[in-house]
Amino acid sequence: MKLDAKPIKEYSTEVIKNFYSKGEIYKDYTNKHSFRSGEQFVYNNFFIKKGSLLDVGCGGGRTTFLIHQNFNKIIGIDINETLIKSAYETKQNEKIPIDFFVGDAVNLSFCNNYFDSVLFSYNGIEGILFQSDRFKCLNEIYKVLKKNGIFIFSTHSLFSWTYVSFHIKKLINLFTKMIPLLPNLYKEFDHLKLGDIFVKNAGFKMAWHITNPIMMIIYLKKAGFKLIYINNCERISRGLIKSSCFSIFGTQSVFYVTQKTDK
Ligand SMILES: C[S@@+](CC[C@H](N)C(=O)[O-])C[C@H]1O[C@@H](n2cnc3c(N)ncnc32)[C@H](O)[C@@H]1O
């Protein structure tokens, strides 16, 4: 099937910039600097302490400010200029030694083998709508990490019941397109892949990609990462801290802790 990329592009980078720059979401990512469920446990246990860290998709610097003391050097980048401005102002006001830059996770402009650790927190990688770009992002992170460096990120899980109604709508959309004369229900889903959903903020509608954890594990391996830990925040907060096959069924964040290996 030939995919016309144009409609989904409209929900892509430009929209992400607007989506996070307004309303409750903007306030959420700039004002409240506290850990989300499971984050503290994962970051404390798996990052390389006192090394260098790149916080990709750092937003207003929530995670960057929370963990900066564990690293000798820390840089935060985000594609959203408004959020980076806010992070920069906070850093200036509080005199915290962090560098913030506007940057795209799909095209990282750092030297190869530069960072000990990379973070893409709070499911941010799912804002990258095309699979090819998400894979490019993994390759870019691989490049800038040192040998044996640690990359931690989280995603939602396609296997969560939360998204069932979207999957059903997408399946109805596929079905009605296959049978001539049937009305094309959910036409807006025409260009979305299974796992893509819509989210709204302050009048903006944005597409978002919910991850199939099994596919993600396959892509990580292809990109040269070894998965050393996987768990979801509900299990961690219940004290179930070991990786398990149930880890991929979380309704909020599934954490992936990976290590750069030789390809
Ligand atoms: C869910 S927010 C999380 C923000 C921050 N990490 C936090 O946890 O508070 C996702 C962030 O990823 C950023 N983002 C999405 N796509 C990006 C890309 N291609 N390059 C850099 N940042 C991106 C968004 O602008 C947004 O700030």
C-alpha cells in the first residue's frame, strides 16, 4: 500500500512545537519538577554516575534539573523552542550548570562516542511519528553514546487496554476501505498506522505513536542496543522491580534500559 505521508506530516514536528507550547501541557512541563512514577528508581539504578548525560526531548528540563547532580556534564535538547527557553530561564535563575539547546532527536549534532548516558524521558520518542524517523533516532543515539553507554527511555504500551478504542477505530477504518460501497468511517485514520492515536491540548490536535514493545525490542537490537532491563511504572511502584514478560503490559510508562554494544 502506498502511504501518502502528507496528512500525517501535518501532525508532525510543527504541531509538536505548538502542542507543548500552550495551556496545561506547557505548565506541566515547565513548572512541576518532580519525578513521574518509576523514574527515580530506574535512573538511580542504571545510569552511569558522574559521567556525561544527554537529555533528549528534555522539554522544560523537568528530568534534567532533577538528575543533574548525578553527572559531571549534562546537556538538554528539545525540538520545542518555547520549552527550551523556559528551561534556559530556570537554569539562569537557579544558577544550575546545564546546557540547553534546540535540537532534533532525529538529527543529533554531537560528536560520535561523546556521552556516557542518554535519556529520552516520559515517552517522548513516541512524538516522532514515522517509524523510519524513530529508527533514525535510535541510530543517532547509538552514534553519540560511548561504548557500553546507557540509553534509557520509556514508552506507552500498545498492549494496554487504554488504547483499545483507537485500535478498534483503526481496524474499522481498514475494513471499510477494503469493501467497496461501505462508507469510509474514521476517514481521519486513513494515514495513521496501528498504534497512532490523536491527543488534544489547548485546541491543538496531535498524532502520537503508541509503541508495540515487542517491535521496539527488535528495533533496539537492530540499532545495536542490548536490552538490560524492562519494566513498567505500575510494577515498579508495587515493588515488582525485576524485568518480566508482564513488564510490556503497563498502562503508563514502560521503561527500557539499554546498553550500546558493538554492532
Ligand atoms: C512528553 S514530553 C516530555 C518532556 C520532558 N522529557 C519531561 O519528561 O518532562 C516529550 C518531549 O519530547 C520532545 N520531542 C518530540 N519529538 C522530538 C524530537 N524529534 N527531537 C527533540 N525533542 C522532541 C517534545 O517537544 C516534548 O518536549
